[in-house]
Amino acid sequence: MMANLLVFVFVGMLMTCLQIIDAQPVGVCYGRNGNNLPSAQDVVNLYKANGITNMRVYDPIPETLTALKGSNISIILDISNDNLQPFSIDPKAAENWVIANIKSYFPQVKFKYISVGNEVSPKNVGTSQFVPFVLPALRNVQQAITKFRMQNQVKATTTIDTGLLTNTYPPSKSVFSDDVTSFINPIIGFLKQNNLPLLANVYPYYGYIGDPGRVPLPYALFTQKNPDLTGYHNLFDAMLDATYYAVEKAGGDNVQIVVAESGWPSDGGFGASMENAGTYYRNLISHVKLGAGTIHKPGKAIETYLFAMFDENIKIGAETEKHFGVFHPDNTQKYNLNFDRIQNL
């Protein structure tokens, strides 16, 4: 009798652990910079067939939003940097965008976050012109969401990259660079005041290729057995914690960080290979699904979006930018990933 009871308790604990693991969804970003990609409806069907319940969409394309109706896929929807200026100046322009692209599809489409701008930075000559517009646009979009009583389901925010940080090793010393604090600190204050998350694009690949002499490949790929001198087993956790520490020092304690992009290219440059990319994606999924959190945030779920669904053959930039997909354009997998459970158990 006692043996049966112990078995019952063990099974119950195991099921609870599995439920916790399954509670950490892994999303995939749906980039569209390809001339050979499937239709939006086929893409949504592919997400559903593979158990992918979260998507990031970079433009409010009606075809995509229509295909998402009733799909039960939660989405991040971006407002492009080019739209920030009019939305920052005119609250009505932001409101009209919300009406056309969110309210018109809500609640049939499960909007989760609206990213008001992506990787805007005073340090980046390609995006620095948008710096003055992010916070006022963010305010106006959130105001519109609240006006239409969607604030309990839809959160406005923005997406940063880790290039805003400095002194990142050890992660506990990380801060935002002096030349970006006047930009990022008020944004973090707004997010904290309104209980909104911050989205961050976290790429160990770029950390590795930027300093391969001091960043071992196994450390970037989650395969390093022993921790580094700061106690970290992988670069992903170190980068995420560095971001948390910087946000907290900027007044953003309790601001959740969502990893809105993370990936590894399969071709096109140093360190880019099918083997490395497959290893990274498999281990990242397992790491997130385990729900162990990081050294700084133990046990805290890491909401994460893989970049990206498909290779994008007309994407501009470095050649590697075209090779981040986890699927081929013909809908076949590149790495045999399991998105709804831990890999290689």
C-alpha cells in the first residue's frame, strides 16, 4: 500500500514538473524578407502543426493578421521605426493605427505585445534619428490600447539590443552606456509605472564572433560543462542577466524582460554552420522549457522567440542575415526541432 502511495506521489510530482516545463512556450519570429516564402495561411498552419504557440510579426500585414484569426497563436506585433515620428506627434495617428491593426482583429487574434520600434539606439547611425520618437509614440500607443479597454491583454513596449549595455562582465556589473541613459531610462521608468515588459534581442552568436578568443564556442552553444569564473554555464544567461542588472540600475526593478529574438545562422560567415545553428536552437529550446531561469533570476520563466521561421533570401545586410531560419521555404525543418517539449531527453 505504502509503495503504491509513493508511486502515486512520484507520478504526481512528475506530472507537475512536466506541466511547469510545458508552461514555458517558445515562440518563433515570422520574418518575410524572402521571395520564395509560403502564404500567410500556410505559415500559420505550419506554426500550429509544430506546436508553436507564439509568433513575432514585424509588420501589420492584413493577410497575416487574417490568417491568425482563431489560431490561438499569441503574437508580438511591431510598429516599424519609420512610423514612430507621426505616432509620437499625433495621438490620433497612433489611435488610428491601433484601430486598424489591433482593434479590428481583436480578440480573434491574440495580441500580446506591441513593439513600438525595434533596436533604436543613439549609438547606431541607422536608428539614432528615431531616438526622440520612441517614448512619446509608446505613450500614445499605450493610451490608445487603454482607451479601447484592451490593456489587460495587450501590452505596449519597445525592443532593445544588448549593444546599449557596457561593463557586461561579470553580468552583475552591467549598466547602460552613459551615452544612452537619457534615451533608455525614461522608457524603463514608463514601463515600470505601467507594469509593462521590455523586449530584448539577445544573440550569443554576435557575442561569440565579436571576441572568439575570449568567448568559447561551447559557452555560446550551451555545451560548456564547467561554469566560467562568474558561475555562468552559457552566454545566453549571462547576456540576459546583464540586461536585467542594467534595467534594475536604471530604475526598472520588477520590469520583466522578454527575449524577442535569439538565433544562430547556418551559413554566410564565421561560426555559421548547420551544426552550430542546430545545436544552438535545440539547446536554447531545452533551456527555456526547463524553466530553471538564470543565476540572477532563478526559476523565472524566460519567454523567448527564436529568430527566425525561414531563411530570408532577400534580406539586406551581412550574408549571415539570410540564414537564420529554422524551416526551409518549402515548410521542411532544417534541424528537426521539437518546439513543444525539451530536446534530446
